[in-house]
Amino acid sequence: MWFVDAIRGLMRPLITVYLLILATFVTLNISRHLGGVDALSPVDLMVLYKEAIAQMLFLTTTAVTWWFGSRPSQIRKGQ
């Protein structure tokens, strides 16, 4: 049974790492095919910058909420 628990415990971190690697790979390939950051206008760069900050804030909020929301409270532990 320890094997199943180990696999289950590793799924979230493995999926997270996989998705981070995949997102980086896709982003780098798109950037390379489009000519990199130099091909973007200052207006496009500002839009991209604002979008990146909004996404990072969303991901931070989601991660913090998940970490604290997934922990059982002391009341639920005692039941």
C-alpha cells in the first residue's frame, strides 16, 4: 500500500513540473519562431508585461489558497 500512497503523493508535483516544462518549451518555441522580443512593439511589450503580472498574481493566489484550503482544520481532525 505504501507504493500506491507514494505514487499518489507524487502526482501533483510531477504534473506541476511537467506543465512548467511544457509551458517553457512552448513559450520559447513561439518566441523563436516570431523573432523574439525584438519583434514586438513597445505597446505589445506593455500588454505582455501586464498580462504576465496578472497571471503571476492569479497563480500565487491560487497556490496560497490551495495550500491553506486543503489542510484540515483542528475541528475536522477531531471528528
